[in-house]
Amino acid sequence: MLILCYPVISFVNHPHQGCIKNLVGDNPSKEILEFLSSEKNVKKDTPPCFIWHTQDDDVVSVFHSISFALSLKERNIDFQLHIFDNGPHGLGLAENNPSVSKWTLLCEDWLRENNF
């Protein structure tokens, strides 16, 4: 099972330049970027996923979570996606943001539903 919180998924669509530079340097090939783009690498053995993001995250676009969820759906991989209205990137448990802090309870329920 995967639990993804405001994840960087794609290195080709809405890429996070800081992650690209930190992982593969300044001038990676298109092939490397495609290889690292998780939405392009979902396989039948990809585990079920719980994903959450805030729609106004100004560090990592919510597009990353949406595109990954779409790839999971296309391949019939179980997932649960939650997009909250607002909150900055890096909220963690979101203890200071009551609307987003619900993600922990939602995730706990999801884990139980999946016999974890």
C-alpha cells in the first residue's frame, strides 16, 4: 500500500524543477524524465494508493496527484484521492489546519477497509 501526501509524481507534466535538479541534475534526458514519471509507470502490480493534496499547493501542483489517480484508474488499481481546498505544501499531519487534518482519519479508515 502507498500513502502519498502532496507527491511529486511527474517529471514531464507540471514538473517540479527542484526535484529534477536534485535527483538527476540540470540537463536530464527526456528518457530519464519519462522513466522517473510515476504516472507513466503504473503497472498491474502497483499497490493500492491513498493520495491527498491541497488544490492551492504552490510548491507541487495538485496535477501530480490527479494524474497519478487517473493512471491508477486506467489500470484498475484501487485508490482513494482527497483534494482539500487550501493549505500550504508540507502540512504533514496538518494539526493546525482542521479541514486538512481529516486526512489522517480518512487514511486510517482506508487502511482498515484494505485489511491493513
